[in-house]
Amino acid sequence: MPVSPFDKPVYRFAPSPNGPLHLGHALSALLNHDMAMEAEGHFLLRIEDIDLARCTPEFEQGIYRDLAWLGVAWETPARRQSDHFSSYEAALDRLRDMDLVYPAFMTRGEVRAQVRAFETDGKIWPRDPDGAPLYPPEDKHRSRAERQAFIAEGKPHAFRLDMEKALQHIRLPLVWTETGDSHQRELPADPSEWGDVVLSRSDAPSSYHLSVVVDDAAQGVTHVVRGLDLFASTAVHRLLQELLQLPSPFYHHHRLILGEDGRKLSKSAGSTGLATLRGNGFMLGDVRRLVGL
Ligand code: GLU
């Protein structure tokens, strides 16, 4: 059962400042805020800026302006992930102490090349729910000495979760409580379909999965309301919560706003960008109508 240091439900909107907000974000922010107000709960804002190469202070300022325009007031201060790298490192250390983490040395290009070579004669390399190839097993099986030698050589590496071992650490079946689609039910979570997920990279001290789980617990979030594009990730979040002994919130995955091409809106927001709409004289009522609220 979700546990919170607050006595009221806690909702959060957690955008990444790596592009302008668009109508998809508006739906998520407004829905979170509406649900929090209806439940007389808290509405928090979290700036998910662990990817320091792509996130900028300008996009962050844009988020504040867009949310103010949407009439969405968050409790201050907003939590900025880049202020909390040490919390994610502490969580990673706990998983390391459980012997569930290994250094992964292959670059994306090397993985792609291995997959391509494997698939030349018609075989299919397994993919995760987002369509990315699962990480090859070689690094997981390296000896301690070999790992140390690679690291001493300065070979860049990420840290990955040993999914097989991790699943042996928790009580199965793993489930989450989903409230999307207006009825509450328990859904089975199968994190194994993601393979050995990344927990930190050489250029970012935490991964999305690790920081989101640590932060939802740190902020006492009881209700995660987010797009259906993150539905499958919830299995990984539930696994990390079990491993780190963190409470599990309710999850509510909402429909996505699609562009004219029928695809999820991208960060190059174009005509669906909130700042563009504002500049073109659109009002809050127009945005609510456009996102179907
Ligand atoms: N930062 C993520 C995004 O912008 C959302 C994370 C979440 O709601 O769990 O897509």
C-alpha cells in the first residue's frame, strides 16, 4: 500500500527541460493538477534534468512560464534532479552491495554492430518494449580482474542492473496498482522484458529509472500520473522499489496526444508547443479543449 509522509495524496508533474513543452505535457500537467485539487492533495513539480548534455536552464524557465500560463501552481521549491545526484549514487551503492550491478563497457554503436551481425542470417535479437536491443551478455560474465583492468585503462562504462539476479531478490509475482481508464486494478509487472537496464552512465550519474524511483519515494508521491508511453517502464520502477525497499505509489497512465502524423508529439514541438500557442493568442480554455479536458 502506498505510504506517504504527507497525510494527503501527493501528485507530481515531472518534465525534462530538454525541449519546449507541448500539448502532451499540457495534458499531463493539467490532469495531475486537476486530480490533486479534486483529492485535496499536494501537487509537486520535479525537473528531470539528469541528462546534463541535453537539458538547459532556458528550457527549465520555459517550463515555469508554461505551467504558470496553464494556471498550474506547484508547491515550491520544485525538486531539481541535478541537485540530488548523491541520492541516486547512494541507491546505486545499495544495489551494488547486493551484487546486482556490473560495469557495462559496450558503446551503443558496438551493441548495434553485434546485433546486426547476429541478425544477418535471419535470427532476431531480442528487443525491449521501446524497440531497443537488449544489452549483450558478455560484460555481465567478465571476471573481476578483467573489469578492473578495463576500468584502469580508462574505458568508459555505464552501470547496469543484472536483471536475472535482481529478480531472484524479490518476491514474485510483481504487480502494480493501475488506476488509468477509470478503474483500479492490479497489473502484472514483467521487468525482464527490459533486460539489464542502465542505472548510470559515464556522462550521467543516474538513469531515468533509478532517479524517478528514488525521487517519487523522497517526495512522498502517492499517485504517479503520466503518459502511456511510460506504461511498460513501470515494471522496472516496481522492481527497483522492491529492491530498494521503497513504497509503491498508485499509477495512472493517460492517453497520449498524437500529432497529425499519428505519432506521439516530439520535443521539437512545432505548432503544438505551448509557447507558440500562447504567442498565437490561445487561452487556457483552448488548450483544455485541444487536449480533450
Ligand atoms: N521526465 C519524464 C518525461 O518527461 C517523465 C517521468 C515520469 O513521469 O515518470 O517524459
